[in-house]
Amino acid sequence: MWNALKIRDDRTPDELRRLARRERDGRAAARMIAIANALEGMSRAEAARLAGMERQALRDAVVRYNAEGLAGLHDRPGRGPKERLSPGEQATLRALVFRGPDPERDGVRRWRLKDLQRLIEQRFGVRYSVSGLADLLKRLDIAWMSVRPAHPSSDPKAQAAFKKTSPGC
């Protein structure tokens, strides 16, 4: 047949249940209860069923508990999807955004997400949705809101004189 998987016994079943009652993570608490049930002599299938999990999930929890202790019973954070732009391409995009668009070359006076979508697809061959691009810019620590750009033909002195002399200001 097979060899039964041994469970470390540095904590008693009562201690595991007490820790499970205080645990804020419900999944980790269920794993503690299942291990406590198994330590008391229940079959693995019964111990897992009473804790609301499958027998294989209990086996995986026991392996992690034996290796890491109570910390191994907590869920590990996911890695998430892989970045579509390399770090070098992200640095280039960041520099392009901070430099701003060239009206003759880019055809726009300020970057919008749609403009950046087109630029990224042309330059790097990668397609982003509007929300995906907004998330990327946030990860690159680029605020999506910025000041309104000044018109190239505007005269700051005339604007200042107008503000000083207009009534009601």
C-alpha cells in the first residue's frame, strides 16, 4: 500500500484548535482544525470532510505544516500575470510620457490613454486595453491627471494683465 504521511507533533490538537479560533484567515483556521482532527486519530478523509476540504487539500496542508509550521497554513500570494513590456521598454514609455508629445510627430498636444495605446502598439508591438494601460501607468507611478497644457501662442503677460484689470476679481 502506501506510507502514511506523518504530522509533526510539536503542538497538541487542543492548541491547534485554540489557535484556529483566534485566526483571522478562515482558510488557515480550517487547515488547523483539519490537522487537529487528524492528530486525534480521525481518518484523513473524515478530518478533511469535517473541516470542509478535500483529502488532497489536507495532505498539501500537512506537507506545508511539516515544513513551515503554522506559517505554511496561510495562502501564498499569487504572482499575477507577467508584464508585457520589459523593464527597459517601461523606462522608455515613462520617459516618453514625461517628455510629452511632439505635435508634429505624434499629432497630439497632450497624451490621452488612447494616444498612448497607439504609441505602444506602434513602437513595442504590444496591445493594451484602456484600463490595462491605466494600471500600467499607475504601476509606473505616473498620474493620469495632469494640468491643462498651455497653448503655444498664449501670452502669459497678457493673461496676467487681464486678470489684474478685469472687474470682480
